Amino acid sequence: MNSKQARFYGIQAEKFGYFKEKSKDIIMNRLRLPIFDLSDRNLAKFIPVFSNNKIEYINGYTNSILIFAKFLIKNNIILKEICPSLKVCITTSEVLHDEDRNLISNAFNIKIINEYGASEVGLIAIDSLENHLEICEETIYIEIIKSGAYSLYPESGNVLITSLDNKAMPFIRYNIGDIASISMRTNENKEKKVIEKLIGRENDNIILPSGKIAPGLTFYYVSRSIIEGAGYIKEFIIRQTKLDTFHFDIVSNDDLKDSHIKDLKSKLDNYLEPGLNVIINNVKKIKRPKSGKIKHFYSEIIDKKL
């Protein structure tokens, strides 16, 4: 309870909300690192925060922590070396992929723990010692309602949560809007429910001209090798503006090479379907929602379609 926390979160801009959150930070012994501008110039300001304070753990949005980790690697900095008191990093709110976990671990040189929750019901699942996202069955009853629409993941479905802890407003079979699958794992000689695949929000699915529906997570596989291969791409999002049109908004030190664009289109053909249009937009900054969380895929047609 007394451990100092470095908090990678957003904060309200309005005066009352801002001072309310800052007051909570003081009471809860945490240093808030603003994530609305993750340029190298601002990331460099985080370094003295760690070197001048005995921070024991990090907590925050996965993508923001990942960007900071990439900055550290680029500058040959190991966070544990400048802040020896660091013990663990807890990522939340956004999906943590295995490759991202390894990258953050290499940059920080501490254990990475992933958690999954919702503001309505609190913590839903957290990493076990084996890095399985173990469901908190002490407080949560979880169900998966399958839907035939998600053809790429037939074993997955909508997440329904029952939580009776909140006496003012208990939640019974509450659909939180996420898509996932669960399985049983043996942990410490006990059978435990774990989340096997956390695909994302229901309203972040790709709808294609053929009528096919795919999860937005597909773009992780489409773009991963290109982002890593290019090396100079800092941040990106993908927006679907029409059934056949996808905009890649990229924050980069250089233009995307023709070979990378060609590879991108080829992967779209393979993972989704041929004939899709790709528009590359080099932007100075990715506009974040008020919460500060960022997703990699946004559908701008889903509401009209459904």
C-alpha cells in the first residue's frame, strides 16, 4: 500500500477534475506521467522522474508504456538501472501481446503483469505466475456468449459479467462489450478459469465488402512486421472509413517506403480479402480520446452498418 507508483494515465483537463485526480495521486503515493503527448521530447522528461524517486512499480495503459519502452531501447537506457527500486510493471486497459510484453521487459528489466478490468466492475482477470490471464472468480462470474458473426474465432464470444459486490448497483449478466474466450488451466494444483483470447471491443470489428466480419485485432498481424521492419514508425492507428477503404495514420520520422506499402497491401489481401484500398497519412500526432487510451483500429462505419 505504501509503494510509490509511476502512473501512465490520462487526466481531466477541467480544473475540478484535474485537482481531484492530483489530490488522489498525493493520497495514493503515485506520480502521474501525462500520456497525451508521447513525443521524444516529453518522454525524455520521464527519465528524471524515475532517477530522482524511489518508484517501486509502474501502472498504466499498455500502449503508452510500450511507446516509453521503445524510447528507452532507442536511447540504450535500462529503466531498472536508473531506478533500482523498481520491481514490477502492471499494464492495463489495452491488449498486451506477447511481443510487446517482451519488449517492455527488455527495456525495464522487471516483471510485467497484465490485468484486465472494466470501470463498472473493477478487476476481471490478472496474470498468474505462468502469465495466464486468470479470472478473479472470488468477485466475478464470467460467461462467454458465442456469436456466429465472428467467423475467425468461432470459440470466442461476448463477455458477460455478474458482479454482486457493489450493493448499490449489482451487475447481473452485464455485457461489457468485449469479445474473448476462456479455458481451464491448472495453477497451484487447482483448476482455474483463464482468458485465452481477448480480442477487443465488439464495435471494433472490420466489416468487408463481401459481408465478412473480422476482429480489429487482425490488423495487429497485418501491420506488425511492417512496423518492426520500418524501424522509424513511432505510433499508428488504422481507421476504416468505407467498406473497402482503410486509412493508416502514422507518426514517423520518415515516409513509409514503397516496399513497405506493397507488403502492407499484400497482407491485407491475405488476411482479409483482395481489392481493399489503403491510404497512408503521415501525421504529426495521434489524437487521443479524453481518457488517453488508444486503440490501433477504429471503425467509422460500424454504427451505420449495424
